[in-house]
Amino acid sequence: MYCQALRRAQEAQSLQELIDEYNVNAPAYKRIYSIKVRESEFEKTASRKIKRS
């Protein structure tokens, strides 16, 4: 459990660093303001498409 949580935190931190580098040169309308890291995949249909609710 702890290892997975630590790994997730490190991945989120490295993603944030990449986003910060991108945002320096990106125009305001293209900047990334927030991200959400999911712990599980989206629910899928039988044909492996994302299910819409």
C-alpha cells in the first residue's frame, strides 16, 4: 500500500514538473491548470470503449 502511494505521488510530481515546463512557453488559453490522476481505469463497454453515464 505505502509503496504504491509513494510511487503515485512521485509520478504526480514528475507530471507536474513536465506541465510546469510546458506552461512557461504556452499561451494562456493552452495552459494546463490542473490534472487528476485516476487510480483505476474508466469503466468500459464490451467493445472496450469508455462507458458514458
